[in-house]
Amino acid sequence: MIYAVVTPPAAEALMLGEVKAHLRIDGNDEDELLQSLVAVAREHLERTTGLVLIGRTMRLYLDFWPASGAIEIAHGPVRAVAEIRIYDDRGVETVVDLSGHVLDEAARPARLWLRSRPSPRQAMNGIEIDFTAGFGDTGADVPDTLKRAMLTHIALMYEFRGAVAPGQQPAAIPEGYDRLIAPFAVRRL
């Protein structure tokens, strides 16, 4: 199972003004640094929880259909399935008919059931599922608890700004961060 971003998010989960207010910064000298820290905090939160905060199109690659019949989509919340393609042994694409499909977007991970599941002939990544995921298209759609976790993380990374290069962030996780994201994280054994 491989996930790829097809269309990146059009916005960030936090606006620069929110970050500056939290850090009590008035000037514009460090705006570029703060914007990069917002992206780092969002990416870290998404990797840690499996969530997609801001809406985007993603692609799931599979080698074969699951035996259970239900395809689990771990990056969510999943809003819709746009298209599914399979490939034959020569790399020729066929679009799968989505009529009658069932998407359980409320589940974590989301589950997709298809009426028709034609067999891919390509040895690896013979199935591509394009879907849209995210809480919404703006930071206003992101739950406040997750935004609070990001703000505490950004504050800690900002403290490290002289000692740790932005490309090396996150250098640490703030106290209480795990408690804030715990209700949103899926833990597996």
C-alpha cells in the first residue's frame, strides 16, 4: 500500500496571523520561517495520525484487491472516491466502474467496497485509487484541538530556530502534544 499526493493542499491548517498571535510576534522579519514551521507541523501531525488536515486529492496504489472485499483507506477523513484504474501486464489502463460502490467515510480507516473488482495483471501497483481527503479546504475546517497541537509544536520549533535548521525540524515534540492528538490517532498493534 503506497499513498501519494496528486494535488497538494491549497492552504495551510493555520494562517500566519494565528501563529504570530500565539507566539506574540509583531514584525514580519520571520514570516518565511514561520510559514515553513507551519508546513512542518502539519506534515508531522499528518504522518503521526494518518489524518489529512486540508483537502487534497490523493492516490492509493495496491498490488491486489484485499481478500475481505473492503479496501481500507488509511489517510482520511475520506470525502469521495474520484476514480479507480487497473493496469494489465503491458501497462494498459482500464477505468473501473464505480456504480454501486459503498464508501464508509466515517470509519477509521475509511472502507471502500466495489461491486466490480476486475483483476489487475500488472505485478506491482496494478490498482490506483484516486480519492479526496481532508477536513475541508481551509484551516477553519480543521478541529481546534489539532490546531492547538500544531501551535504548541510550532512554538517549540521556533524556540529551536537558532540551534536547529528549518530543514532539520521537528527537533522535538512539546509536552502535552501526544495528549492533544490522541483522540485523532489510530494506534495498531
